[in-house]
Amino acid sequence: MPSLKLSAMSAYINKARFAARLVRALEDAAPDIKRRLRIASFDPRKPADLARAWSLCFDETISDTTAENWLGARYLPNPANMRRLAQLTGKSVEWLVGQSADREEQHAYPEAAQVPAPYEAGTFADRERQRKAAVKELLIRALRELGD
């Protein structure tokens, strides 16, 4: 497997090639992303959709501007975010940056081929239900206190 120096990758990577491959990888992964994250629509070319999928998948946010910069070939993600994009799309980092052949099955990290853990069988839905139940309980307590 080719060696990739992630710390100095901006010197070696063509940003336009990265952006084109990112869009292609997101297009290929779109049906799986919609299924895994239980969202009705996902347009790989829309920065807001990438930012939303990112926040659902990794439980942290990126701005629409950050996603737009990646998709528009303005900037490259940092090494940690590059690995997360590989995981989200099921591609290898080397493939995303254009340093490996166009082989669909190649993965830099074994976890890139797997569904991220927070979205296996209902975990996200369970967490949302717990949050809603907690908010409901707080509202009921507040209304009872107002009534007393």
C-alpha cells in the first residue's frame, strides 16, 4: 500500500482531483448514507447535506462553509477529517486524494468499510428518544412548579 504523509499532504495532493473524487465517492455512497443515517434525501454536491451527514455520523459538526471548501477544491481536510471522510464514503484516504488506483474495494483502514458504530441498529433513534423524553420530563416539572 502506498505511503501517504498526511501531515504534509497539501504539498502532494491536487485539490481539484480530491474534490472530484470526494463528490464521486459521496455519490456512490449516497444510498448507503441515507439508509445508515435514516435521512430522506442526500445530495452529494450540496455542502449543507455533507455537513448534516457529518454531524449525524460523527456526533460533531462541521460548518457548511467547511464542506463547501472541500467540495469546491479550496482547501483539503486535516488528516483526522480526511480519515473520517474515508470512513463516511467507504473509500481509502489514498483513493480520495488520487494516490491509488480506481479500485472500489480498496480501504486504507478496515473501519472504512464498516458502518460507523453510532448508527448500527437504532442507536441514533434510541438516543433521540431519550433526549425527547428528558425534555418532556423537564417541561412537565416546570409546568407543575408554575401551577403550585
